[in-house]
Amino acid sequence: IYTGVTSALPARVWQHRIGSLKGFTTEYGCKTLVWFEQHDTMLSAIIREKSIKKWRRGWKLALIETENPQWLDLAADWFE
């Protein structure tokens, strides 16, 4: 499960989809947006990201499945 911060979510999702970001996302084929949060400040987003990155995988799965139990691609119609 990839966790990251961006100030431009659609652009970041597109970068992942076309594989232009080298590293974890290309190595593991991260292309589907299944969950996201919006924050008022970049600082609060970074603090939350760092917190989530420390979580156990099961907690991350539960967080996603609370809002998106079918693991639908939340950005499926962004780039038509």
C-alpha cells in the first residue's frame, strides 16, 4: 500500500498511471487510487502521512475498507 502527500492529486495519480515516478510505485505497479484524505495545510497532511506509514498493514486495510469496501478506483473517470 503506497502512502504519499501531494498538493495536486490528479497530476500525481496520472504520474503513477503512466509510470513516470520511479521507485516503489513503478516497482509494485501502484496505479489505482482507493483512498485519500484532504487537509487544510501541507503540514497537517505530512504529519498524517508519517503517522499512517507507521501503521500495521491491517490498520491501513481497515482504513481503506471503511470508506471503499470494494476497493473501487476513485479516479477511474478523471482522465477520460
